[in-house]
Amino acid sequence: MAAQGRISGFGTLPSGIALNAKYTELTSGGSGSLTAMLQGHIEVAMKLADTFRRMGEQYVETDEAVAASLRPTEPR
């Protein structure tokens, strides 16, 4: 994952410090944070990519098996 920066432009007043803490919690805090949600989306996308890759491989295998079953057999 890319390096995460810190927001620090809200000043040194108590309200600025509180606002900074709130934004930090929303972006990189707990399970409902932006970082956690994006990581979840990345995991879903990776699983989908793997699923589609396997589907493509199975499609080729099935297509080859059907094509082989349709070839005429040589007389003995």
C-alpha cells in the first residue's frame, strides 16, 4: 500500500487539533475508515480478478475437451 501522509494544516488551536483528530480517524482510523474501506474494495477486486482468470482457464479446458470429443475416431 502507498505511504500515508498526515493532515496537519488545521492549526494549533484546540478546534484545529480536534478537527485534525477527526479527519485522521475518518481517513485512517478504525474499521469504518477510508483506508479500511479501500482495502476491502481492493481485496474484492483481487478476488474477482482471480475468479475471472480461473473461469477463463476452465473455459479453454472445456472447449478443448468438447472439441476432442467431436473429432472422428479412427477405425481400428
